[in-house]
Amino acid sequence: MPPPYGASCHDHLMGGDERVAIYDAQARAVGATTRADVRSRGLWHAAAVVLVRSGDGQSVYLHRRTATKDVYPSALDCWAGGVVAAGESPDECAARELAEELGIGGVTPRPLFTWTFTAGSVRCHNFTYEVRWDGPVVHQPEEVADGWWIPLPLLRRRLADDGTFVPDGRLGALEWFRRYG
């Protein structure tokens, strides 16, 4: 049985009193509440996740979560992202999370698609984005242990064969390949 939260929505819901946006089943923002309330009541919420591709588009930045994470410690993910805060748009969240987790700024994440992740009481709309980046990557030490560039064909193979990815990050990447790869 998976832990209560998947990749994009999981550990960003650990802080209980921070205010996050709540959504309806159609991915429309309808209000705000605490992260603890979202978690305890299984409310719809949203995350913005960003795929970082090299400037030539041939590679993706893959990172390993820290071993101290409460959910999916040391797992791999190819998305930088987190839960949409109260009063924040998914676009704003994508830019904020990209800067916080990977130190990438000065670029505007391009919207791709929205998909829904559900597992147990988790109900999360993932707003996906992409950026092209050849500059430095600076990890947020609490979230990212290490990272590296991986060619798209190798990422596709690892997603199919490797159980070390966060579950919703894996599903989102597979959906990205289905649509664009």
C-alpha cells in the first residue's frame, strides 16, 4: 500500500498550518484551508510540477530526494514542484518551486497539461510545466540529495523498469512521453 501522498503532493503537505488552495474535481480553485485539513479530509488540491530539459531538449534533469524525507526518501523524480499555496496560481507555484528546489530562475515555465493523481484519500490535480535550461542547478538541501542530466531514451527505459521513482512523478513522466515523446 503506498504512503498517503504521492510525489508532487506528498511531502509538501507535511507542514500542517500552512494555507493551501483547495480545488474541485474539475481542477478549479474553490477556496483555501490548511495543509493538515487537506490531508485529514482528503480534499482536492493542486500541485505545479516542472520538467527541466536541457537547452537542446535531449536530456532531463533527474534528482534524488533526500534520505530524510518522510515520504519516498531517496526516491528519484524528474519534476520540481509542490502544492499550490492559498492565493497562488499554478503558474506562480511552478516558478516558485523551480527556484526553491533547483535554484533555477529567470525563465518562465511553459504550461503543458493537467492530470489527476488519486491514491487512497489523495486527490491532486498536477499542473505540468516545462523549461529549457543549461545553467547551474543549485539543490535545496532539505529536499534534493543530488541530481544529474539523463538522456530522454534512458529516462524512458528507467521509468518502465525501475521502481525507485516517486509514483506520481513516474506516472506524470510516462504521460509526458505519451503526449510529447
